[in-house]
Amino acid sequence: MRRLSDGVEAALHCALVLASLPEGKVLSGKSLAEFHGVSESYLLKHLRALTAAELVEALPGPRGGYRLARAAAKVTMLDIVEAIDGTEPAFMCREIRRRNPGNSKDPCVYKADCFIKSRMLAAEKLWRDALRAQTLADLAADGERLIDPHNKKAFATFLGKQQR
């Protein structure tokens, strides 16, 4: 499996914060970047990708910002991964099995897919299915259960001051 980009982590965290906003409220990209301790330009690139994938809405203007485009229960972790890193398979079979010196040059020998490719793609399907089964609402429930009261209070204070 290829390594996921750092943008996936940033996008998941930002989407989770946006899932906490009251209806009709937004957060600026600057506020999201400040909250996560990353540069605004770095984060805006990923917010644009989430917007292009229609997972997030970007509202323009001085009172604008970002909010989820649909309910947290309708946004999967896979949606976010694919918005940032794309939908292409992680494993790319280059058919190196055809290159060894003793191999037949007859193309008919290779009618079936490479069995390594088949297993790798099957494993990736399981991984994608697992991410597809988990939503932002599931992550929010984890946060509710696992984040300590001090950090919950700090988050609520930040959100209260920064939402528009």
C-alpha cells in the first residue's frame, strides 16, 4: 500500500472540526490552520480539494469560510482520502513477470491477471471498504468518548470564538 499523503491527516482533522459547527456557521481557513498548527497556504490547498469533491462548501467574502457540504454521517473517511490522494489503486502492476530470462515470449501465456496483482487489489478493496464504512459522525462519536474534558472545553471555546 502506498503511503497516504500528509494532506489526508489534515483533511480528516479539518472535516471533523467542521462537523462540530452549528448549522449555518463557518470557520475560516485561517482559523482551521491556527487550530491545527499548520500553514494557512498548506491547509487551503487541501480545503480546495475537499470543496472540489463537494465534501466541503466554501463561502466567499469577509464573513465567509468553510462548512461541511452534507451531514457528517454522509461523509466517509474514504471520501476524504480520495478527495486528497485520488482514486487510483495504490498497487500498480508493471507485469515484471514477463521480463525474466526464462519466460515465454508468447503473449497467450499471460491471459490471466498476475496473481500478485489480484491479491494486492483484493487487499486494497478491503482497506477501502473499511474506510467507506466509517463516517465523520463515527469519528465525532470517538472524540466525544475519548477526548478529555479539558481539551473538549478548549475546543468549544475556540470554536465559539472563531465560528462565523
